Amino acid sequence: MSNYKPPFTMTDKITTLLADISEQVGRITVLHEGSISPHLRRENRIKTIHSSLAIEHNTLSLEQVTAIIDGKRVLGNPNEIREVQNAYEAYELMLQLNPHSVDDLLRAHRLMMQGLVPENGQFRAKGVGIFDGDRLVHMAPPAHFVPEHIHNLFDWYAHSEMHPLIKSAIFHYEFEFIHPFSDGNGRIGRMWHSLLLGQWKELFFWLPIEELIQNRQQEYYNALGIADQKADSAVFVELMLAIIKDSLHEVYIPSTHSV
């Protein structure tokens, strides 16, 4: 076990959000146990795929994404169509993935990026910077450190006694900071966050968190940037918890009135 510990400061806002979400999850679990319909699961899965790819500048509409997943012919950029097909395959595998396995992370990346990048399923071999236009906003760690950083991150998550809501958001931030792949880091990082949460409570497997991230996309990138500057992921954790809280309310609360 490594001594790796991601820099993070607990805040009052995080404590309040954690309590609110835990209360929501408890209520939803009682009211909806075993009652998430296959239709709702599929609908939310398609929303998740559409939103996660839209964040990465995929221009296909929700209707087009639905048609592709239904096996229908769609006119569009072949790479964008391939991104949808790949993401659907990767998310279909989600329940079989071990969120603590680096091998399974590489397996998910191989599926997500097959036919899109030559090094799918492999950590990047070169340095990478993230730009906003011409401005460098993040310089990822050198490529030769990536395997060690990822193994340390997975090891920390497995042994940390933090609440899963908090440590999964920290994981998400640290994953994006490491930027382990040449491409596909955003979509894999968001998927892994849902996988970690789904291991805690199954309802998170079917919650389209990505849809609300897309709606608050600039805020999402700003929070990543501020966390980089402060060398502390608290602001990103606060945002992700607020998004999770809103997502739970949007998906589940309206239907509780009819229960």
C-alpha cells in the first residue's frame, strides 16, 4: 500500500451536501427499491452517453444517438457515430467491471476508444497539455509517471475510509489531473465516477449525472482549473456533489408523488 494521499480539504458546504444526498438516497431506496424500470434505465443510459460525448464536442443529437443505439442508420460524421457505438459497448460492460482494477480501466478505455485512437487500452506514451484556445490550462504529469500515479490512486481509493460520495469525486479530479490516456480521459473519468458510486448504491449506475455536467460544462472545467491552482480538489468535489444532488432530484423526486 502506498502513502499516496490526494490533497483535499473538507468544507462546510461538502458536509451539508453529503447529508442532503444521503437523505435523498435513503428516501429513494425505500420508495424505489427494485422498481427502476428497464425503460427508465435505458433512457437514462442513452442520456448519459449523449451528454458525455457532447461534452467532448460530439454534435449528434439525442435522437440520433438513440437511433444509433437502436441499430438504425444515421447520417453523420463516421467518427462521431463510432464514438456512440463504442460508448454504448463500454457502458453495457459497466456492471461487469471492477472499479478497483487498473486492468478493467484499460479494458474500458480499449472499448471506448477502439477505432478512434491507435493506443486504445494503453496509457499515453507522451506528454500532454490541456489548452483553452491557445492558453495552456493544465500540464499533465510526464508519461513515464502515469502507471505509478494510477496504481497509487486506485490503491488510495480501495483503502480510504472517506465516504464514497466524497472519495469518488476526488478520484474523478485526480484522474483528470493525471490524464492517463492520449484521448478519452473525460469520458472514461466520468464513467469511472459513476462506476464507483454504483458500487456504493446501485441506483447510481442509472443516474445520468453527465447530463447535468453538460449543462454546467464551463463550471465543470472552471472547478478543475481552480482545483489545479489551489492544489486542493475541494471546489471540484463541491460541484460534483451539487450536480449529483440535482440529478437525483430530477430523476427520482417527481415520481415519488405517485408512490
